[in-house]
Amino acid sequence: MAELTFQTISFQDKEDNVEVSILKYFSTLIPKEELLSISEFKITSPHSIEFIKISQEKAQKKFSYLLEKYLEHLKTKLTGNKAIYIHQNSGIPLIGNPAFGIVYRNSSIIEIKPVTSCNLDCIYCSVGEGLSSTKTDYVIEKDYLVEELNNLIEFVSEPVEIHIGVQGEPFFYGALDELLEDLQQNPKIYRISIDTNGTLLSKEKIDFYTKITKLQINFSLDAMDEEVAKTMAGTKNYKLKHILDMIRYSSEKGLQMVVAPVLVSGYNEKEMEKIIQFIKTLPNKPILGIQNFLPYKTGRNPASVKSWPEFFKLLQELEKKYDMNLRLKAEDFNVKKTIELPKPFSINDEVLAIIKCPDRFPRTTIAVAEGRMISISELEFKKEKKDKQVKIKILRDKHNIFSGKICS
Ligand code: SF4
């Protein structure tokens, strides 16, 4: 008999299949027939499966093989979008792609992006993420991310802030609490900031985060009117009262916080004053940084941009009226230039790389070479091309984020 137990994997009976969930929010189905080919089995707890007539070693080997096979059908539970699990043995490095992994722009703020996908559908989302997204999602094994991040921090050898700013909602990362605990323990990290829409927070979670003393939560809050808030969030399920309760509770608990509304012309200008009035009622005032909506090529762009003179005039009037600073300045972030991370290749280089998985958008593929990911445009990922070598001409190399095209 063999019992396999996993921390990050859970099992659920689903008629002819067993649903295998990875880090809670991503899942694939393994046909029972396939599991029976290992041996008779039963799910003994959400995280354990028992194979009756086989040794531990054989069960481990055979189950790993099956899991690898069915991870090719991994999906984001929320949207049904295709998802890729990036782990120690996936052969995919964590530097090179702007959407997930580690982004280091030669500054003391290192971005980490352990997951993609979001439960809102904000009308102004700069990365076009959310319930209506059909893009490929990614989720990264926590220990792999921490190990690679620690290596980078060693290289930088200066105190750093870690910014968890994902293309989506970071609380959709099933190992977020453990990740935060690991980051808290690293003495070279002086701050951990995280951008959130607040929907998945609870009082219990906030109580836990009071122990992560380096944590700063950056809340998005775009309106105080329920209907306007739902319009901004792009979903009728947005519960403004819950978000306000979470902001208030975080403030009562003394968490470091930033509240960052996005002003979208024609949608929520009138809400800014109400947000300021709400912030003024909090016991520990967060930093309030009102941002002007900016259009992005891959984002949702529902309105034209408010001109900068108009935007600043509005802020000045509000700052004067409420005796409050409403603009985030460079000093608020304490960003320093740090050592450059060497780039293994530069623009126009021709590089031999190995195809690994689909990239975020249709007709794009991720290949890897020399410890970096490279996004290849105009190339549909095909399963049979996985692990095949291609020659790529590099078209972008800024900050070790690489894109290219297949050499003709
Ligand atoms: S919460 Fe953030 S990631 Fe999600 S849809 Fe809104 S802006 Fe995009």
C-alpha cells in the first residue's frame, strides 16, 4: 500500500475522473481509469491519495508521470482558461516575461508575479485581466519562486522591496501566506508591497498579516457609490461594503496601507471626494494616491485620458479642501538604482532556444535559453513542438525581458 500526500495538491472525486487541484485555484481531471492502471485507489483526505496494491516508490513514480501528462490540461477554475504550472522541474526559468515570474528593472524594487487571473473585470484594467480574459494563465511553485528570488537578492546585495504586483489578483495565489512568511524572514527585504482589489480578504487573514510586519497592502478603491463601484469593477458581484470593511479593519489593525483609486473620466470623478472623506474617518490614515487613467495597448480603455493639467488642478483643489496629500511621489517609494543584471543576449542576436509553452496571448509562444524566457510572436504553441530547438532573432531585451521572432 502507498499513500501520497501533497501540500499544494488536492483531490476530489468527479464521477469518472479525479479532479486534481494545484494551489487551490487551478485544476485538471485525471480519468479514474488511468489511476486504476496504477492500482486500486481511494482519496483518503483532500491532500492524500492511497494506492492499495503497490509499493510507495512505484506509486510515486507512476503518479508523477500521470500528473505531468494531465498538467497539460490544467485550467484556471475561475475562467476555464488554459493554465501553466511552472515548477522546479518544468525547465522554465523565472526571468524574461513581464506577466509572471520575477521582473528586475535594476532598481531596489523587485517585482514578483506568482500567478495570473482575476475575479473582477475592471473597465480600465491595464492588463486586460479578469473574468472576460481568455489569455493563458500561469501559477508558480512557491519554493521555486523563493529560491530564484533569493539568488537574485544575493546578487543585488542591497536592501530591497519586493512588490507583488501581478497581472490579476495576488490573493488567487494558493501559497500566498507561505510566500509572505518566507519573504518576511529574509533580512535583505525591508518591505513587501502587494496590490489587491481586496475582495478575497477577510478579518482572519488580516489578523494573520499583522505578523508580516514588512507588509504594505495597496488597495484599489474606485468609488463609494455601490452602482459606480460595480461599473468600475465590471461585475455585479462586486461587494463594495466588504472592501470598505477590509480597509477599515486593516487600518484598525495598524497595517501599512496605500489606497489607490484610478480616476476614469466620465465614470468616477465625483467619487474621489467621497473616497477622501472615507479615508479621513480611518483611525490610521493610509497613504492616498489618486491615479489618472492611462490607456495601454493590451488593456481595456473605456475613456479618453483626462489631460494632466486638468487632473492636477482637480487634485490641487481637493488637497487644499481636505488638507491632504493625494499624489504619490518618488520619495513614497524610496526607489534606488541598483546593479545591472547581465543580459545573456541583446537586440538582433540570433539565439538557439527551446520551445516550452504557450505565452499569454494567442499566437505567441515561450522559449527558453541561457536561463531566460523569450516571448516569440506570431508562433502558435503546438504540443508536438515542445522541447524542440528554434532559432530566434531577439527584438527586445530591456530589463532582461525578451521577445523575438523565428529566424527566417
Ligand atoms: S482588480 Fe486589477 S487585475 Fe483585476 S481586473 Fe481590476 S485592475 Fe485588472
